[in-house]
Amino acid sequence: MVSESNDRRGANGFISNEMINMIDTSEKMDEAQTKKDKTSISDELCLFGESSSVHGLKYVSERSSHCFRRIFWLLVILCCLGVLIYQIVDRVRYFTSNPVTVNVQVNYNSTLVFPAVTICNQNAFKATLAAEKKRYKLIEDMFTEPESFNSTSLQKDLAENITLEELYLQGAHKREDFIFRAIWMGKTMNPDDFDQFVTDHGVCYTFKRSETDGKVSSPGIENGLRLTLNIEQYEYMPGPHDAAGIKMLIHDHSDIPMVHALGQAISPGSRVFVGMKIIELENLPEPHGNCEEKTLEYVDTYTSEGCRLDCLTKRAKSECGCRALYMPHNNGDPPVCTLKQYYDCLKEVIERFPTLYYKICSCPVSCNFRLFETDLSYGTTSDYNLRKYLSSNDTTKFAQDLLNATEVTSRYEDTKLSVVQDFYSTLTNDTEKISNVHERLVTLVDRLINATDVVYQDMKNHYDFKDFLYKYQIYIMQKNFMRARDAMEERHIHIVPLAYTEFILLIEKSIRELADTQFPNDTSRLVIYRNLNDKIDSRLEITERVIANYTSLRDAYIAGQKIFNYKYMDIPRAHNNPATPKKLIQDSVNHNSYANKSTVQFESFINKSVVTLNLCKDLAGIAYASYTVKEADLWLCVEDYRHAMRNWMYARSLFYYEIVERPERILQERLENFESLWTEFQLMFQNINQSLYSIRSENTDFGSDILTSIENSNRQLEQYLVANATKLSLSEDFLSNTTEDVLSKLTLYFQILKTRQTTLTDWISRLQSSAGDIWQNILNDEDSYDYYTYVNKNEYLKNFTEIESDLKSNFSTILDDVKFTDVIDGQDGQLLSTFNNIIAHMKEFQEALKVDSDFIRDNLLQINIFYREMSYEKIDQQIAYDMFSLWCDIGGTMGLFLGASFLSILEIADFVLHRVVQRKVTHRIDDKKM
């Protein structure tokens, strides 16, 4: 107390009580304020937890809850917070990977711009032009053995300073010769409408229209480019490519055509339909893609292929100071290499470039480019078009320059003249031998025709009789047996099952009416009763007649005795009985279990219906007399009758199919089988007969046409040897279509004889076998034995062994006459060999003059280029995941696991900044004031 008193004294050493009280009050207020501050932060946290939008936080801040519950909710919130952090990290990683999606869209346009079409001949050089420029040998050496040819090899031809431009442009196939015909949108185009363009495949020609003239408004062939090209294969010579035909590339107007790398090869003789489809591609640059548009030194529009060529040109310029003809340039810089520069430097640069490409060149994918997807279908040139080409003046001009000075050398060189003399001597001898062969063959074929005619006529007589008998037996079954069944059906049988259900139900109804005690009129009951009895009696009478008809029909089949006796054509009725197939008819009655069952059931169920109807009649009498109905008996009457009728109808159809109709069905099968045997026999005979008559006709033609033509050709050789004909006329004779036709006929004649010997031998053997089958069919028909005996056909009652022996003897004589090869004895081969040697010799003189359909197929081709449909496919890359998607995923995860949103984060931030941090700042300010 002393100390406190000392502290509270003033300057004068004395402190009043009022001041002491004020100091005490101030200290108490400070203590209360400090306690209030501590309590208010806790309260604020609890209040924030209760009002926060973060799910579960209020259970952690709730003071009234048990501590374990508050810990549980704290753990749950921490787990969800961990999942949230994991998801955020995963989405951020995905976002930083720059994912891309590809969108494919088909757009339909009313018009499309036609692309550029570049066509190149597979052969780079034209032989006549190369020879005219005296470079044929040079080009031949360059490309025949390219491994051994080098710059030193150029010296012998003095070709070191010839440039690649001179070599290719001066020796290439000309536009006016290559482009035979061009039609654009139905309008004929000139070769000048095609721009000459040097590509990696050589000198090519490009069809390119402007944006205005090149618009296509409809798909199809008529709205595209139609080309007929002459590849001039007869002008082919060694070059960088050894294929025949063209290479075609469809590309965008701004693209450099890389025909060798990307072009499509088309062979001559084809008619090609090229359906196009546009594909536009848009790629994304980095970081989402790898496309890039660069400025190139030698190429205006950036493409990957253009970049590659630009890089190759730079490489060629830096190492060789020149370029290949197809490489791009800036106003001739770099210049085109000479042949010496090519072999000393450029060739190696080009060969090494593919391995260095990825090291020295940077050619990313273009961000925007267009492709043309093509669908090729092929056809062949029609015979009509071939004839059209052959009749035109365009084809004949190729042979006009080939008739120089060979006449003199052919006649005055002994080695060449002696060959023709030997041909004449050999052909004279062979012609005489082949004439003797022809005469012997004529005699042999005539003998074969007569022999086979005799065999056919004999078998035709047997067939006619047996065919008649089968049809006669079928007629007997249809008219004398089955017609009786049909008549019974028409008269009585069809009535029995007619509306049988309705009939028995009306019977039932009438019985119930008779038993009705409320029926007002006895007279009406009597009328109903009498009508009911009349209906039942009528059906019973019809049923009894059906039973009688059935019994008659069944007994006829059991006995095999006809019911009717119809007359077949003009055959006497007396023939009906022996011609009836009794055994077949009798076998039908019990040939299987169904046949046996049908006869029993037919009778049993029809009899059961009679019993049932009599029961119904008795029930009607009882109902009329006593007004009562025996329900059990009436139900039995109705159901038994319906059951009897159903089963009787099935038994009837079974009886008809298995018994009544079976003989006729089997006879039809026998007739069909017999006619099939005869058809086979007849076909064999017709084949033999036609073949023999064809050989006879060919023998005549051979004598009057082929043999005469051969003799004429031999006389042409004689005329040439006596200097009355030229070598050209002689070669034209042997290489003409007439001679070719004669040789073809000669070859075909002997080939046919040899082939037909084998074929005739086989056919005659089959004819013998077929005749044996017919005889066996006739002899094994037991149902016809009675008729054979009746009409005295005793040969049909023989054993087949006897018949077979006679057949073998007759046919062996015929087969011996078919050995044509023994008569020919190889004379045809000798004659053909002589002719082939003559033709081969003449082809050496005139081979290049041959202009025919093969020539057209080897040189001309047609291309039709068109849009398949008025649409194009656009494929573009799009950013798959942007910043907005990232925030949406983070927000969704926060909502899923914490029930929070971005506003919840702002709530927490607001609480920290305005309720906690601000309070601390306020306290510091208060402290300073104190």
C-alpha cells in the first residue's frame, strides 16, 4: 500500500481520492476490453462458420455440438479439401498440355473451283526428236546404264555444256502430240490451254482455269475435264522412268506439283473416271499444334512440298551453283545445271538430300492447305472407239515415214533374198501335204455323220414308243381312276365336310329349341322337329353314298381295275387294260404306313359320323317328346361329330395323296426322268451332230478359203522372187488381216479337230451310256410288261446284257473313225511353223508400220476428271480445353466436394481481411493512442 501510495502521488506528494477512483475505473475498463477482444474473435469465427456457404463448416464451429462430432466434420472437410486440391492440380496439368480436338465438317456449295490438273508422260524423251537433235545415243547411254555413266562419258558426245533444260525441253513429247483431245465443261479445248510445266517427273502439262472460268456448278462427268491422251509409246526410248502411260496429279492452283512423288499412274488403253472430293485442313500453331507459315526464298506460297523444294534448291545452289530444271528459282537464279555440273555435283546432292532433309530443312506442316481426294475407276476402250480411231487420219500418219530404202537392200542382199527362197521351197512342200490331209478328213467326217444318224433314228423310235406309253398310262390314271374320284367329289364327298361345324351347331340349337318349355306353338315345334330330322337324314344319306363311293374307289385300286374306260387319242379301248400300271396301283394301297392308316381312318371316321348323327337324331326325338335335353349326350354328339369330321378330312386328303394320286405322280416322275434321259441323249447327239456338221463346213471352208489363200501366199513369194512384186507388197500380204485371218483359221481348224476328237470321243461314250440308260429304263419298267407283250414289243422283254453288247459293238466302230490326229500326223504344225517364220521375217521389215487396235490400246487413254458431289470436307483443329473450362472444372469440383463456389473463397478472404486483420490494425491504433 505504501508503494501504491508512492506511485500515485503527484508532484506535491499528494493524490486525491477522486483521482484514485478514476485510475481504478480505467484499469478495470482496459481489462474488460481485453477480455472482450479475446471473446469476440472466437465468436466471430463461430458466426462465420454458421453463415458460410461452405458445406459442413457450421458443424465444426457449432459450440453446442460434441467435440467428436466437430472433429469428424473437420476431418471430412479436410478430406474433401484434399480431393479438391488433387482435382485442381490434375486440371491445371491437362490445361498446360494444350489439348486439341479435330472437327470434321461437310459443307455443300452451289459452285466449286476446279483444281489444277498436271499430266506427265511416263516417258521423258521422244525418240524422233532425240534423234533429230543427235542426242538419242547420249540419252540412251545416260539411262541404260546410269550407274556407270558419269561426266567423263559426256566427252565422247561433246555434251558437257548441254543444259538439263535443253536436254529435257527439246526432247520431250510435244503438247500438240500428247494432248489428243480435251473437253472442258462440254467445250473443246486446244493444247495451248495447257501450260507447260517442268516437274520432278519431267516436262508436264497443267490445266488451270481462273477463279471465274474454273467454277463448276454440278457434279458428274459432263461438268469436268475430259482428256484423250496419246502417250506415243512407239516413240518411247530410254529415260529416267521405264513405265508406260502417264502420271497425273490433281492439286491446288498455288501448289507446286510433285508428280513423281504424289502423282497417280494410269496405264494406256484405259478409260479412267476420276471422281474428286475437296478436303480442306486447318491446323493450330504452337503450343496446341505444330503448323507454321514461313516465308520461302524461291516459292511464293508456303506448303510442305514447296518448302522441301526450296530447301533442295538452296542446297543445290550452295554446293553446285546451279539447280535441276524442276527446282524453283528467282528470275533464273540459280541457273539450270549443265550435264557436266549435274554429274559432277547435282546428282550426288539430289541422292543425298533425303537423308539430310530432317537435318538441314525445317518444313513444318502448313496451317491451311487443301487436298483433293480422288476415287479412280477403270474401263477399257470399246471396239467402236477403236474402229473410230483406226479410221481417222491421225493414226495413219505414224507409218508414213517408215518406207525408206529397205526395198533395195532387201532384194540385193543375198542373205535376205536366200531367206525368202527357202521360205518358198518349204511352203510349196507343206501346202501339198496339207491338201492330202484335207481330202482324207472330208471322207472320214461324212462317214461319221451317217453312222451317228442311224444310231439316233433307232433310239428315237424307242423313245417315241416309251414316251407314248408313259403318257398313255398317265392318261389312264387321270381319266379311268382319278376322274372317278373327282366325280365322286363333285357329287357327294365334298358335301359331307361342307360347313360341318355350322351344321352340327344348328342341330344342337334346334334340339335345345325343341326342349324349350316356353316355346309358344306346338305346330312350330313340330315343324322344327321335322326339319331337323330331314337335315340329319339328308346328311346320313349323303354319307352313306360317300361310303359306297369310297369303297368302290378303294376296291378299284386294290384290284388295279379301272373304273371308267376313256379312249386315249386313236388307241382302241382294248389297249386300256394291258396298258394300266396295275402293280403300281396296287402297291399304292399299302406302300407305307400312311397309306394303310388312311384307308382305315377314312372308313372309321366316316362311320363314326354316321353313329354321331343317329345319336343326335335320337336326342331330337327325346327333346321333342319330353322337353328335355341330355346335356352329356348332346355335348358328346356335337364334339364327336366335329372330331370325326376333322379327322376324316385329314384321312381323306391322306387317302387321296398316298393312294389315289400316287400312281399318277410316280408316272409323271418316270416320264420326267425318261424325258430327262432322252434330253441328255438328244443333247449329246445334237452336240455330236453339230460338231460333225461344223467340221464338214470347216472342211469346205478350208478347201475353198484357207487352202486357196495359202496357195496364193505361196504365189506371192514366187512373184517376189521373179521381181514382179515389192517387199512392201509381200510384207503387206503376209502381215495383212487376211493372212492373219487365214492363219488363225488354219490354227483354229486343226485345234478344233484335235479338241473335237477328244470332245467327240467323250460325247460318243456318253451317248452310248445315255442310250444304255434309256434301254434300262424301258427294260426295267414292270408296269409296262403287259403292254410290251400285248403289242409284240419283244425286244423290250430282253435282258439288258444282250442290248449292252450290241451297243458296244456299234459305238466301237464310230469311235474308231474319230481319230483325226492319226490323219493329221503333225502336218499342221509344220505348215504353221513355216508361216510363222515368214511372218517373223516380214515383221522385221514392217513391224513399226502396224497400226491396229493393239496400237491404239498401247498409246491412247482417256481420263474423265469431275467432282463426285458439290461438297467439300473441312478438317480443322480446335483448342480442346481453355481457361474458362479450367475454372468451370475447378468450380464444379468445389461445389461437388465442399458445396462451395468462388464466392465462398471471397467470403473467407473477406472474413480474414475485414474481421481479423482489420481488428488487429484497430488494436494497434488504439494502443498507440493510449
